[in-house]
Amino acid sequence: MSETTTQEKLYTRQEAADFLQVHFQTVTRWANEGKLNPIRVDGGHRRYKESELKAVMAGEAAGR
């Protein structure tokens, strides 16, 4: 079995908000609604994958 060793950039809630150009509470709401799927790191903190943020951006741009 092969395991991927590539590490994807992870963003904090505020970094994700800055990346998406939205308020940090919007990131939390989108996570609660299932639009974003945060991963939990040590300490229970949420982190957001860059690829998922880019997908949300692409979806938002297409929806405008």
C-alpha cells in the first residue's frame, strides 16, 4: 500500500477567511452547513485544506 507524502497547505479559520475574502464567521457558518469540511488537528483546532478553499472560490465565482 502506498501512502502520499505530499503535505497540503492547511489554513486556520482566519487565514481561510482572508483567502476567501469573507468574514471569519462566514467560514464557521459554511463549515457548520457542510460547505467546508475542516479537519481537526492536535488540540481539536479546525484547519481548512487549500484545495477545498480553492474549490469553494471556484464555485462562488461560477454562481455569481
